[in-house]
Amino acid sequence: MSHVSDKIHEYFSTFPKRSYDKGQILIFANQEPDYILYVTEGKVRQYDVSYRGDEIAVNIYKPPAFFPMAAVLTHTPNRYLFRTESKTTVHAIPPKQALAFLEANPDVTLDLLRRLYMGVDGLLGRMVQLMAGTAKSRLMYELLVECRRFGKQGAANSYTLTISEVDIAARSGLTRETVSREMGKIKSEGLVSLGHQGIHVPDITKLEQKLGLDT
């Protein structure tokens, strides 16, 4: 952990701990959050639901993230659901105390701002793909994001991903059938392989280069 992460953990971990199984909703849409949740184990999906009933993933939180800061900082209604993607442990911090901690620790606030801009950059990239990309390029973009954020890195720029096609569909705005079809295309080009451990990206550099050529 970095110095900032240590400071966050030291303070936030003093608050009550809660454990949840996979698939539990922590915060509902249009619900004013009673607590800021600090994740120490597991992953949490922030998502919306389309008019067709499809889940649209907005963000994935992993340790040492804390949320939902937007609703607390801007005093606007929370419009998203937050659900555990795996067995998850969080600490629940009253919003006023979380804000006081940020005000007293500008290095933590600056780190939060840095991570926010990284997230915005990812959202802008996804927006470009939605507006001008093909189904294939949207899939490749999501695979690159997954490699960078959650992939298990191996030798020679390789990554292994445990994400399912259903989750890729939720994050890319594609249907599961489209994801499966486009996955077959990039598999035939040697950019990915599929196995019992998940999706294997043998060389992330080649995937990045291919995305640049296809957009």
C-alpha cells in the first residue's frame, strides 16, 4: 500500500465492518446513502438498468475504493445500484465524518481526484467507442480496460481475465450474443484464447495495436 492508502485504511477501518455474499445490493437507486462504504475485500458493481431490463455497468470498485462520493460531495440524488460481484467486506463511515477526513487530509483528496480523472478518462474512451466504434472495437476496448484494472499479468505482456461474456456485455452495451460472435473473430486473429481459467490475452500490446487500426 502507498502512504495515502495506509492513511485511508487506518482511519476507515476503525468504523463498523460488514460482510456480504456475492449478488447482494448494498445501495439502491434513488436512495440517499446513509454511509460511505470502504471496500477491503471483493468487488462492487455500480450499474443502471435500461428500459429493456439490461444491466449497464458504470464502474467496478475494488480495494481500497470508497463510495458513493458523488452523491455526498454534490448533494445530488444517487441514481445507481451498487451490488457485490464476489464475497465482499466493507466498512461503513457516516458521510459527515468521511468529508471531515478528506478536508483534514488534502493528500487523500488529491489521490481521490487523481483516481476520479483516471475513471473519467476510461469513460471518455468508452464514449468514443460507443459513438464511433464497431462492436469488435468496443469488445477489444473493454478487454483492455479489464486487463489494466483486474487482469492477472503473466509473462511477455500477457494477461488472464476471469470476466464472463455476460459481464462484458453489461460493461460494453453489447448483447451477449454479439460479444460471443465478436470474441470468436478476435480469437481467430490470435488476440485472445479461451480456456477453463478464463480469457487469455497473450500480448496486450498487439491488442492495443489492433484496436488502434480498427477505430
